[in-house]
Amino acid sequence: MIPLHHSVEFQHHLWLDALVTARTIVDITCGNGHDTVYLLSHCHKNSHVYAIDIQEVALTRTKEKLLKEIPQAMKQVDLILGSHDSVLETLPVSTIDLMVANLGYLPNADHQIMTQSTSTIKALSKGLEKLSVNGLCTIVAYPGTEAGRKEAEDLEEYIASMNQKEFHCSTWRPLNQANQPPILYIIRRRK
Ligand SMILES: C[S@@+](CC[C@H](N)C(=O)[O-])C[C@H]1O[C@@H](n2cnc3c(N)ncnc32)[C@H](O)[C@@H]1O
């Protein structure tokens, strides 16, 4: 059954569809590694995942999780330290088939280090330039804090302004939950 209570789980079903053909995958906020491990566990053996985070501790946690859960996939992943907006400027790939972003801060770490709309939008626009035809991008935003709400608003404005002829853009969120649940944004390149 497709879960309808949480954006993070709901998006897995979009990923599973995209992962059938996706060969170049970018996780622009790898954090504790849950998403990176999921992507590597479900992608084709010839696919490659680039996992980016601005914090060394996030890369360490992601690496530990990978080694524990899917050590055989280590050759399919590059862990990259840096801010996603600058990393995406120089990422050595010509196309991206699936790009994912789980915004906000790293749980059990410094909550002051969190994604910011300016760099998030810059990173997304760099990545979207390389998104393949029918390629997918998903973004989970957390409007439960003041900073998170601002980022979600800025992001929504940016995504809503994208050219309809080039991208299908939509959003998904639970409507009757307390505490402003995370919002999922979905972008697919049309041509
Ligand atoms: C909610 S966590 C990501 C969760 C992760 N995807 C997972 O599956 O565990 C958000 C992450 O964004 C990272 N982050 C914040 N600003 C960033 C930036 N400018 N570039 C790259 N990563 C950033 C934080 O360090 C944090 O690890």
C-alpha cells in the first residue's frame, strides 16, 4: 500500500518508478544516510549515486550506514563534502536522472546548520539544468519552524515559476495532520 501519511515515505514510490531507468542519481543532502541507502538498495547495479552534505559528520554517518547495510554498493557511491550549490557546479556528470533533497537540519547534530533557500534554489537550478528528459527531482521541505517555513515558501515560489513546457511541477502533503508536516515537491523534465 502506498503510504499516505508522510512525504518521505510517499516519495519512495516515485523513486521506485524512476530507479528502473535512472543511472545517475544525486542526493544533495545525505545527512544520516537513510535516503542514500534507500536509493542504493533499489537502483540498478550500473547506477551511481553522488551523496552530498555540508557536514563531515553527515558523511561519516552515511558511510557507516552504507558499510553496515549494503557494503557491496560502496563502489556505486561518491560521498562529497561541500555545500550543494557549489558541488553541483562542478559535479562531473553530463546528465542527472534522479535528484533528491531532504531539507532542514541533521538530527542529533547542530540544528543551526540547516539548508537555506538561496543555496538550495541555486543547487536545484544547477542540477535541473542537467536533469534528463523524464528525469525526476523530489524535495522534502519542513515548514514546522520559522526558518523552514520561509525556505518552503521561497522554494514553492521558485518551483511554481518554472516553465510549464519544460517541467511538470507539483506538490504533495498531508492535509489533516498536526504540526505542519513536511511538504513534498515533485519536478519532472518534459523535454
Ligand atoms: C534533514 S537532513 C537530511 C536527511 C538525509 N537525507 C537522510 O536520509 O538522513 C538535512 C541535511 O542537509 C545538510 N545541509 C544543510 N545545508 C547544506 C548545504 N548547503 N549543502 C549540503 N548539505 C546541506 C545538513 O547538514 C543535513 O545533514
